[in-house]
Amino acid sequence: MPDELGWRANWGVIAPSTNTSVQPEFDDMRPRGVTNHMSRIWIPNDPVTSDDEFNALMVNIRKEWDNAILRVMTCNPDYLVMGMSSETFWGGLAQANELRARMTEMTGLRVAMGSDACQAALRCYGDIKRIGVLTPYWPVADKNVKLFLEDCGFEVVAIKGLCCEGPTAMAHVTEKVMLDALLELNEYDVEALLQCGTNLAMARLAAEAEKWLKKPVVAINTATYWYAMRDNGMDDVIDGFGSLMTDFRELPKLYFDKVKEQAQSA
């Protein structure tokens, strides 16, 4: 029997324990009859002031990743939504595909990952190549975001990492800082702007920015939740989160599907 509240779907959402942006932004986008059930990857709120310390943060996430997934499975979700992004980009497309396959093998569920969702969202806007990327990350993480996107056929013309000095500090970045960063990236004659890092609270700001920049501005939390909805056959329109949530009712063909088809026909 379906849940009384989640009569359409109940989704398990995985996020770091330090993340204070995913839960409110996902809940603001939640269609009627869908419920989000948070499970936290426990990590300390240690300072991050270098690539080495960012790598240590990633080690902490990987230690607790599986435990968070196993915990949320006890509420019998019918889908997984990853509310953290850095690990989904790490190592490029091949490693992202392995990560997705491992989670599905663990749980038997399909999963929405930030990396998959971002490339799918960008493809909704036609033959986009030149993109600018905003993150809260340090260079080591930006390098992996760039690697994934270039594996998917995009040209990352410019990437701006804000070098936030700890996991919770990402949620403290102000609208002004994010706006200034978008304007700086826009100077590189990009066709679209992408924001990564799920604790950077940019879902509503991205929707406003695409109006005055007159180009796609994709926030990762919006892209991930949109992907989850469309992957589950939900064509709901959610106002206030930009054209992705109002204009695009179906998922485009994903890059890893194209690669698989090409390999099979070779």
C-alpha cells in the first residue's frame, strides 16, 4: 500500500549532515503526493582551507556514504535522490557510472545524481557547448567537476570555485556573492551557467538570473529534483524555479546512454 502522505512516491534523500540547503530547497519543489525522507552522511564540520583538507572531507563522506543509504532504506523508499554532488562528479563520467551502478546494486532502486541531472538539464536547452560553472569548492573538486562535464561533451570555458572554508560555510554564501560570480562567469561569452555544490542555496536565485542574463542558469538542486520527477514520469510544473521546472517535461537522452548505444553498434 502507498503511504498516506506519499501516495505518489516516497523518496530517500541522501545529504551530508552539515548540509542545510538541500532539505528546504527540495521540500519547496516537492509536488503534491511526494514525500522526501532525509538520511544524513555523518561528517564533522572541519575547516577546509586547502585541497588536502577538501580531500579529507571527501574521505569522510565516503566512509559514511553506504551507511546513510542503508539507513534510509529502512523506510522503504521507491527512489533515491542524492542531495550531495562532489562525489557524483569525482573521477569523471566513467566513475560516475560506476557509482550509480553500485547504488542501484545496493538498493535495487534507480537514483538521481547531481552529475547526471546537470548534464541532462543542460541538454534540454539545445546544442549547448560553452558553459561557465560556479561551485563552493576548492580547485581539486573543481577539476573533477570539469572532468565530468568535458567527458560529457561540454566545454568548460570558465569555472569559479568560491573556496568555502568548511562544509557549513557553503550555506552562508550570500546572494550578492553568487550574483557577482555569475556576472563574472557570464563575461566569458558562455551559452549557459551551471552551479554545483548542493549546500550553495541558489535554486530560486538561478531562476531569477536566467531572466536577466537571458540564458540558462541551472542550479544543481533544481536539476536533481527535476531529474527525479521526470525519471518517475511526473510532468508537474513547479513555479519559482526557472524554465527547467516549467518548460521541460521529459528527460533528454543522457550522455552515458549515447555512449552505451555507440559501443553496442560498433
